[in-house]
Amino acid sequence: MGEFKVHRVRFFDYMPTAIRAMAFNAHTERLALARMDGSVEIFNFTDHYFQEKVIPGKDSRSTESLCWVGGRLFSAGLNGEITEYDLENLRPKYSLEAYGGPIWTIISNTQGTQLAIGCEDGTVKLFEVLEEHIQFERNLDRQKGRIISLSWHPSGTHIAAGMMDMIRVFDVPTGHAVQRLLVDRGFGGSKSQETVVWSVAFLSDHTVVSGDSAGKVQVWDGHTGTLVKTHLVTKWDVLALSVSKDESSVVAGTSEGTVIQFQFIAPTLHQQQDKEWVRTRTFKNHTHDVRALAEIETAIVSGGMDTHLVVRPLLEKFDEKSHASGLRKIHFPHVSTEMAEITLVSNCLKKAGLLLFQFPGQLELWRLGDSDGHGKPGDRLPLKRKPEKLLLLKRKGEDHICCSALSSCGGWLAYSTVSCVRIYRLQTDNNNISITKVSKLPKALRSAHQLCFSSDSSKMFAASSQSSVLVIALTQSECKYVHTLKPKSGSRQPIHLMTTSVDGKWLAAANSDCEIRVYNLQKLKLHCIVPVYGSCPSAMGIHPTTNNMTVVHADQQLFEYSIVEKQYTDWSRKLQKQGLHNVWLDRDTPVTHVTFNPKNPNQVVLHDMHMFCIIDQSLPLPDQKTQFYNQMTLRSLSEQERPSHLHAFKICKTFQVSLLFLASLLDDQSLVVVERPLLAITSQLPAPVRQKKFAT
Amino acid sequence: MATLFEGFTLCGLVQTQSASDSAIQGIELDGDSDHAVVTDSTRAVTLYKVSDQKPLGSWTVKQGQLLTCPAVFNFQTNEYVVVSDNKVIRVWKEEDLHLDKAFKATVSADVWRVHSAPGGEPVVLFQRGAVRLLDSLLSAPQQPIEDILSEEEKEVIRWSTNIVAEKQHFVLFTTEQKGEHFLYVQRLNPNTLQKYRLEREDSRAPPLSFSASLRDKHINLLYLYPNGCVYQSVVAVQGPVGLEGVQALPRSLRLRLPVGEGELGAASAVALDEAHVAVVGMPHPSARTGKDFLCIWNTNFQTLQADKEMVGRICGQVGILRIVWCYLGKLFVPHGKALSVIPYECQKSSLASALGKLRHPGIAVSKSSVAIPSWNTLLHGDQPQGPTKIVDSRKSVLTVVHLQPFQTGPVEEVRREVEALVSRGDAQDLQLSVGRLACQLVARSQVETAFYAPGALARLVKTQCLCHSMCPDLLLLALEHKDYFLCQLCLQLFPDIPEVVTCACLKTFIGNEVLQTPYSDNLLVPHLKDLNAPQVILFLQYLQFIYLKYSQDVYTQTPVLRSPTMTQIIDWVCLLLDAHFTVLVMAPDAKGLLSNLQSFVKSQVKLFSELGKIEGSLQELHKMKPSKDISQYSIEVIELF
């Protein structure tokens, strides 16, 4: 098919932050995950663990704990505030000062009528959950020492609270502490240190399970306050506990990075009635502290200091090996524009690419390097010019950047936080770059989930609340509000993908309800809605010449939709009829970008975290018997034999495990690959707790 | 490996009139795994708490009445069931004080046994072979009971049991009729009865004991004959459908126990798991007759795994065929004046654990062609044959050979005869005859102190058909006579020398050979403790000497057969130090030796830490290799096809 020049970019210092808390909503099967920087991510477990929403972080916000009440999400943190999130507009709905000092934990009762928080000042505060708000109700008996962890008995009558050196059981109606369970300290040197009860779990049969900083998982009888069993599982801390829905299993996360499972089973075959909590399995998928855990129906979900989210399926819950039974590690944002916007423009004068990197706190603008050599496949070309950082733009305010965009002429730069949008004018002459902030912005433009420019840089589009898109006209002198593209009906979920056609006629916007709307920009009207498919779109792109839109979904399905004819193309129908190859469907990271080869209209370029793929629509589709990864085979064949073995999916895995972004082609058959090796992320983590190795 | 732990007496036994009669009819479990329901041979049922050796309750029938079947526990209703005077079924609960006041029902035919097992309803087996579920029988006690076994043909039940599989319930019983033995398999729900004929043993003697167990959807029946043969027959749980009449029951020989002179009187074998069989009432292969032992044999390797002498006669009674019970890791053996409970443990056996560790690979290879397959040869012959034919096809050479010279002839004649025998016999026959011959010669030497035939014995050992468990006294005899040549031969060629004997050899001489004997660490250490300090020091000095010798010419060392490897030497040093460290620290003449060893250990630790560092560095190098292009930016050319 041909040779490509690949710009391998490894200077993108993207660093995800540690996972702090997790809450799984069994009803909607959504996992909410809080990171150290205050951001909250929502994963849809019914749709291939797709990360469908990200609420950007804020400097002063520190989330310690998350809690679902029905479909509503609450968090509490060391800033002493309780926050409810607006999941449609991806921002905090309101924050409430609890007046108890830093808050360590937040929980709700099973009925969803009350919230309880554990505070530094030793109080457990109850809040009533109202329709649009929450209201302080009362305090339970104040204790000496901070309340680190809480667990509500399923009946709602009692609360267990983990503290320093002890666990308290409260009677909720009276507010009195009815039990005091003393937790032993560690041995040796740690004897003088207080034991922190990092996590408690209150089971229906009044069993209390606790995990503490002395490395113990303890089982207590909540009625009598007696210790039933102690499992010493680590020399370091047991940080998190999670109970399965049927209460037959408890998992504990430790500082060593292990997740240890305990099951309520009979220890011998002969006495099936006498069940006890027995330590059964140990999973080691983390290198650092496991701070957050959730045991769901078929898997254990864990996350912590080493920043990645692990979904470890419980294989006994699966009858056969399937897509769902494989281990998942989620390292990078699924929609890369959410946290690391990378835009490539070809600068007309210099024929050079510009890259925009988005970090939570700043934007970086880079110019790619250049070489004028030619080489054989496998060669590394000598650099004529090194890449250069042109600009570093720090954000104002406490809110983190949630999206950004660079116009294709390189003249406009924009970013948005949850509180404001900023647009800059860029001018480059020779090697000097000047930047001017556009001072007057239309009032309607307050915040955006997504930003993009039209290809001729005359308009900017901002995805706003309730799935609407603002159209802003840009001229040398001013920014003017033109129109709001607003759906009359349908979903109010936020837009997470947006793309325009090169001819400036079409704008497509996808939201997390899986709807893709196509607007006619000349008439400023809704043109059509792409038939809704059951899985969330993870990437899309409009072909520069045919205006066919390629959409890839979280379940790896691929469609091509003709915007002009308002129907799927013949190629797409053929692909659906034949079915995608199993190897393609079994991949475990979603496609995050779709782009096209300007030299060859038949070629669609897309990529996920492990590979990039060029789909040549002129070639036959692979059937299930075809070898899917066939590049090595093709290489070994002679030129005469090759054509009979070709198929449409050309996969390159040279840039492995780290591929974050692949930009569109420059005009001389070049690709830009931005890599962020996992090793580079791991090396920036603090050292794990010391693990003694034999003979060292 | 299997272990017999220290036992304890559950209760005393009343001596019955005839010494061979058992004072116990049966021992059954009830709902509590620590309980045992013991029925004596006359009138009493006693419930014991086993761990406390304490009776919890006792029930007796009136004088003049007789319990005719062991009491069982109905796991579904938590009641006990017993039969008195063949026809009266009594049912009571633990809290009932008097058996007379308990529920009773008289049935219309004589009952042989009531059987019960967890997960199934109790079943009643009548003397004439009919089977009823207890519940349905008690609902109409006087219902007519059919005859399965005909009275005229004098077919009588000898033994019975029941087995509850997941969904199926079986009653198994064996009968005797005119010297022939049959096995009946009665399946319940739906009821089918299958009759099998047991193959007749050459001696026409009846089997001494039966034991049945369920494994892998098959019923395994294990039975012991007075000549020491333990056979196994397998009956599928599913059973042949639509097969009428009597079928032959194929059998395979699992074990041939040494019975010494004559035949076994009362003995019993019970299967503990796939590989282990407990046998009571047979003489120990190396002890004099007249004493009864409880032994655990490994049937896969035909090795004696554990043994325990049982004081007093094992109580047995021909016809009852049951003198050992086995429940949940405990063996119940009535003997002498007591009922003993002996906990046991069987670990999964493998060839490695049966042979011990540290077989020198060189030796193993050189011998494997003979020694290792000899287990198989011993068991099944060289070719896989039909299991029933094994015994018949092997006519021992010994039956042909004149035994006379071996029993009375002078040493020289014995040697000649042995030579002749060995050169004549083919490999398969040798296995058996050599073993017997060796045992005979050893036994004769033990009796006649003047007689010792080193040449003949050495020749027998050299056939490589012998192993230690076949003739356990041989090596000890050689040691006694200070016949180091024979000892060395044995140490070289026997794969299964017990650790205690290895240590005994160590005490008398130190050789290359002892170090190479296979052993298991934790079994050897206690025996090593028997060595005294000077012996240990001498041994350590010797080990140090060969270690130094080796480390000097480690590069020139060629693999010589019969020289221990470095690892073997180090292992022995470690074991010795483990066993005797405190003694050695106190002994002044061990000081130099210990400090030498310490410096040697130091140097080893240093070496290993250096090696560890090198390994770390090498791993780093390995890691670095793929990331050769660690630069921040590059432009590369790739080609896609």
C-alpha cells in the first residue's frame, strides 16, 4: 500500500492523577471514580466500560469519597464541603459547607433518603435528601477523634464508624453510640502509632468487617461488639473494603497493591452450615496503594495511586471465555479530547505541523520537527529541524481546563473550563509568535463541553448545555454570536464528540445518549439524526470529499453514513452484513480518532491505544477465517502473491501500549503519533512500599 | 506418604466366650462428626464423643433379647435405628432414656442389616436379600417380604454396605453359595438388581474382608483373601442396562501382602483413598508372626507407608468380615480388651515422595531402565495384560526350584544355586523369586548365627530386582555383619531406603553412597539426631573434605557415577547442622570446623549477593534493549502492505 513517514512524538508529559474514590451504581451500572485532582469520571459498565463523562477538577476541591443516591452523585472531601454534581452539564450543581472540618467519608442509606458524613471533628452528620437539594438534619453523638469511614446497616437503623483505634456502632434513631469495638495496634515499632480504621462494612446479619492501618481485616459481631476473626493480610495498610451485593464476598485493597478476597463459606466440606469468612484469593494488578474498590456482579474493580482502573472479572461467574471475561486495565481517557487535546494543523507557509497539548492546568503549543531525507522502511530519518515549544499558556482561576481547540490555519486558539471560555488570536511571523486574548466574548458563551473551528477558521462551535451547539462567527476584530443549534426534543445529555466537514457545510455532534445529530451550517438547521445505535460513539470523522461520516462505537462497531443521502453507505451495509472480524471486536480499548488520507479517498485512518489501522475501502473485507493481523505475512510474500492476501484492515502495532493520539496526514504521506509509554508514567509515581526480594 | 498418628482408647471391650469373636458388631457415625455409635455383640448401643473418649448415652435391650444388627443413625430424622432378635426394628432419639419405651415394629422376615448414610434414607436389607426403605417398611411393617436368595440353595449374605451417590442410592451385598461368592448391586429408585460372580481364588478360600467406596462414578470393591492378595473390582454406577443373569466380575490385583507362613486368619483391608489401603490383622513383613499390626500400604508403589502394632489379638469373626472401621480420617480397631481410635493422614502419593528426593540424575538414568519400571513389572507384568490374568500367568520360578539347598545347604552351595537361578530366570519371574529368596536367606541368617551368605546376597542385590521394602532386614543384616560391600551395593541400588536405616548406616560408616540415598528432609532430621557428637563432627569433616576437594577441581570434575553432587553435599551439611547445631556449638573440638563452615557460608552468601547484583544488572540491560529509541522525537519510515 505504501510508505509513510511517522513523526513519533514522545514529549507529551501527560500524567494521570491517582484514583481516590469509587462508587458503583448497581441500578444504572455506572461507576463513578474520583481522582486526586478533584475530577470525576463516569464509566458505563453496560457499554464496554466506556468512559462516557468527565467532570473536570478544581484546585481547591479534594474528593475523599463518592456516593450515589439513585441517579444523583454526591461527593465529600477534605475541604469540608459536600458537592452534588450536575451530570447533564458536567459540573458541580452546588456545594454545601458541612461545618465539621474536613470530611473523610460520605454514605447514603439503602432507601436513599439520608446521607451521612464522617468529619474530622468527631461528628457523624445526617443530611436529608430532598428533591433538588440536601438539608442538614442532625448530628449523632460526637466522638473524640476523627471519623474516617462509615457504613450504614442495610436496615437503616445502625451506622458503623471507623475511627482511630476503634469502631463505633451508632443507633441512628437515638443518635447514641451503642457499641465500641477496640482495634488492636500493629506490632513492634508501630505499637505507638494509632491504628486508623480506613474502611468498615456493615452486613445485614450485623457483622462488621473492618480494614485498618495495621494491615488487618477483622470480622466483628455488631450485636455483641466481639471480635470474631482477624486476618492479618499485609505489613502495611488495608485501605479499602467492598462487599458484594449478596454479601457472600468481601474484597480488601492494600498498600502493597494487592486486592484480597474473603468469602463467607464453610471451611470444610462436611459442615456446610458453619460458614465463616475465609481468605480465598489474592489479585495483584497494582503496584501502589489500592485506594478504591468496588465488587460488582461479575468483577472486582480497583484503582489507586498507580492511576489506572482495573476491572478484574471473577472467572467463576462466566460460563465461557468471552469479551467480558478478560482483564481490563484502563489507563487513558477514552475520549482523548477530554483531557489531552491534540490538534494538528498544517501551517500553510512553513508546511509544518502544530500540536496543541491540553493539560488540566495549561496548554502547550508545539511545532513539529522536519527532515528532508528519504529512507527505506525501518529507517530513522535525520532531523533537519527539531520540534519546538512555541507557547505555554497557563489557565486563570481554579477550574481545570476541560476542552480546547486550535483552528486549522493556526490563527485561533480557544479553551474552556466549567466557568469560562477564552479565545486567543495567534500570529506567527518568522520565528516569533504573538498571542492576543479576544476581550469581548458573547454573553451566551459561558462554558463548553467541546470546542471546534470550521475548516476555514471563520466560525467556532461550542457544545453547550442540553446538547445545544453555539455558533460563533470570528473576524479579525470581534467574536459574534450567530445562532444556537438546539434540538427540539430528545436527549439533554452532554455532547462529547463534535466534528465539521471540510466544505464547511456540515457539523456532527454526538452525545452520551448515543445520539448523533448532523446540522446543516448553511441553513443553521438540523439536517438529520443518525439512526441511534446501542453503544456510545467513541470517535467520528467526516470524509473531506464524499461527506460520508465514519463512526466507531465503544463496542468496536464501525459504520459509514452518507450525510447527503441520509443513509448508511453501501460499504457500511456490506461490512455489517459480513460482520467485523472477531479479532477486531475483541480489542479492549476503544477507537479514539478517525481521520482520512487526503491523498487516497479510499483510506480511513483510525487508532486505539495499542494500534493504528488504515481501512482501505477498495479492498475486500476480511472474513472470520482470514488472518486479521496479516502485515507480517504480507511482508514475507513476493509481490505477485501479495494481492490475493490483501484485505481492507491494515493494522500497525509498532507503536504499542502507549499510542495516545494519531493525527491526520500531512500532505506528504506523513502520520503523527503521540506516544505516552506506560513506563514513563510509572517512573513518575512515588516508589511503592518496600517489597523485600529474595537475595537482594 | 501416609502417617498413623498416636491413637487412643475409645472404650474397653468385654471379652466374649470365644477369643476370635468380636465384641463389637458395628461402629457408625451420627449427625455429629465427633460422635461414634458403637453396638456391642449382645445388648448395648453406646454413643461416644470421640475426642473426649466419653460416652454420651447408652441404650440396652432387656435380658433375653439380642441386638442382631449394628445401630445406625437416620440422618434425615436424627433418630437411631437398631434391630433386635432379627425382626424387631426399634427407633429412638438421643434424648430417649429407655430403649423399651421407644418405638418398635415387628416385621415379617429376618433382617440382615439396616444401612444408613448421610444424604440418603436408611434401607433395610433382609436376610433373604430383599431391600426396603425404612420409612416405607415402618408404614406397613407386616408387608410380605420376597425372597431374592433361595433358601434351598443355601445362599447366605456374608457382607453388605450401602453407598449414596449424588442422586443414586445403592445397597451392595456379597453372598456365599457352595463355595462360590457373588456380589449383588441393588440400585434404588428405580430398583434394579445386578448379580456378579466373583472370580474364584486358587485356594478356594473365601474372602476375608470387603470394603466398598465410590470414586469417579464407579463403585470400587476391595477384597482380601487369606493368601494376602488384595483385589479390586470396579462396577459402574450407571450399571449395565438390560443385562440379565449372573455376570463375571473382573478383578485386578492391587496388592500382594507378605503373609509369611500359612494363611491369614482374621484380617481386614479397607481402602483409604485411591492409593492407600489400611490392613489389620496381618503380620508385619519384618516382625515375627504372632503379632498383629495395623499397616497402611501404598497400592501404586506397593510400599509399606506406616505401621502400628496392635496389642492383643485383633478381634474378628469369620462371617462378620469387619474388624476395622474408617470414618473421617480415623480408623476404629477393636483389639485385645480395647477399641482403639487411630487418626491417620494420607497425602497424595507421587513417585517422588514414595522414593524420597535427591535421586542422582546420573544414577536414575543408568538404572531407570530396570529399577523404575520394576514397580510396574511387579504390579502388572511387562506388558499391559488383562487384569484377571496376572496371577495365573506368573508361575514363580521358585515353585520349580528346589528349596532344599537354601534352607539347609552351606554357604558355598547357596551361592552356586543363586548364581544358577539368577542366570536362568527371565526378568519377570525374577522379581518375585529374588525377593522371596532374599527374605528366606535373611531369615535363615537371623536364626542361624553361623550362617551368612554375603556372595549370594550380593548377587541377588545386583539383579536390581530387589528393593528395601521387599526385604527390609537385608541391609540391617549386612550392617550387623559389617559387610560394607553389601551395604554399599544396597545403598546404591535400593531406591526406597527409610531414613532411619540411612542413619544407621551413617553410624557405622561414611561413604559416597550414603549421601546419595534418596531421603525426605523432615523425615531424616529426627533420625539424624540419634548420631552422637563425635560422629557428627567426623561426618561434617568428611563432608567438608569432599566439598573442598570438589571446589578445587570444579572445572575438571567429570560426572563420575557414584560420586555425590555439590548440592547433595551442601544439603547434608545443612541437615546435619539443623539437627545438631546446639550440640556442636557446645563441643570444643567442633569450633574450628564450625568457623570454617561459617566462613564458607559467608563466602557463599557473598557470591550469591554478587550474582544477584549481576542478575539485576542483566535484567536492566534486557529492559533497555527494546527501548533503544528513547529519544523524545523521531521521524521514521514505515511500510504497510
